[in-house]
Amino acid sequence: MVATFALANLGWPEIIIIGVQLALIAFWGWMLIAFFKDPRITSNMRIVWILLFVFFGAIAAILYFFMYYTKDE
């Protein structure tokens, strides 16, 4: 018997969880790109944000979104 992974064996909870995870990964990538394009962030803060993005992932992306991305400057 060969163990295979099939999407047909997934239930709705698993599909929803995978969808949320993919959305968070896409949001993280979007905020990471916006972060590198933002000229308002100093070099010291850039180091801090890079560490936050690496170690805290989506939580750091959400923080960055509300702290910097939504500002009109």
C-alpha cells in the first residue's frame, strides 16, 4: 500500500486552514515588499523590522501594516 496525498481526502476545516495560511503568506510577502520600498524607515529601524519579519512573520506584517503602510505621508 502506497501512502499518497490527495486533496480529495481533505475536509472543509483543513481547506479553510490552508486558505488562511496561504492568505497570511501572501500578506506577509506584500508587506515585506512594501517595507523594502519605504524610504521613511531608517537603517536602524530597518534591522529591527527585518528581525521582526523573520521571527514573527504574519504578526510583524500586521503590525507594519497598521504602523507604517496605512499612514499618509
